[in-house]
Amino acid sequence: MIDILIFQNEYARLEVGSPNNMFIQLTWLQHASGEPLRRVMMMALEHARAKGLHLWLIDMRRIHYTTMEDQLWTVKEYLPTFDLRLHYRTACVVSLHNLDLIPDVLVQEALQHDPILTGRMEMEVFHSIEDAKSWLLL
């Protein structure tokens, strides 16, 4: 399986993942929050839209925590920009050290309780890339 590199900076690497370029993979290379995190997330969304990808694999093992501001931005500004006529699946890979701090409590609550998002977005948390890919490609 060969991944195609789309973008990389000091914070993250964005790839289209194999097999058959079916998912977008965002790998955080170091901790990010605020504007750097948001820029990368928006760039990932633009590329996912352009490629017609609805499956996301996000490797968050190098993100130490998420701020309340970033969680609010995600729920209030980022998620509503998705085409909610489609169904999205996101597999997040976290380390055992940051499990309690990621993924976002507000994001999880929005996905479960917001009538617009419920049923259109799924998110699961994993400790290994292999398990995340297996779930994502079911």
C-alpha cells in the first residue's frame, strides 16, 4: 500500500491513504493548537472535498491535549462546513498517555446529540493505526 503525500509542514503530514486512495490520513508530527491546528484541519477538509473522500484517519498520538477553544471551534465552525448530505467516518489514533485528553468531549457530544450531525458522522478511537484502518475500511 502506497500513500500519496498531499501536504506536509512542521505540524502535520496529509496523505491520501491506500488501498485505492479511499481515505484521507492526517498525521500530526508535533503538538499543535490554535491557528496552526485550524489551518491544517481546513486544508485537510479542502483536499478531502476535492478528492471526494469521506473516510478520515487522524493520527493524534503527538497531540498532547486539545484546548477548549479548539474544541469549540471544531463543533461551531469546522464540522458545519462538511457536506452533511454525506456520511463520514473518522478513526482517531491516540496514545495511552493522551487518551483522557483526546478526542474532544465536546466533539463527541455533538456527534451523538446534535440532530444535524447524528447519523452523518461517526468517530471511533484506537491505539493502533492497523485497528483504525480495519474499522475505517469495513
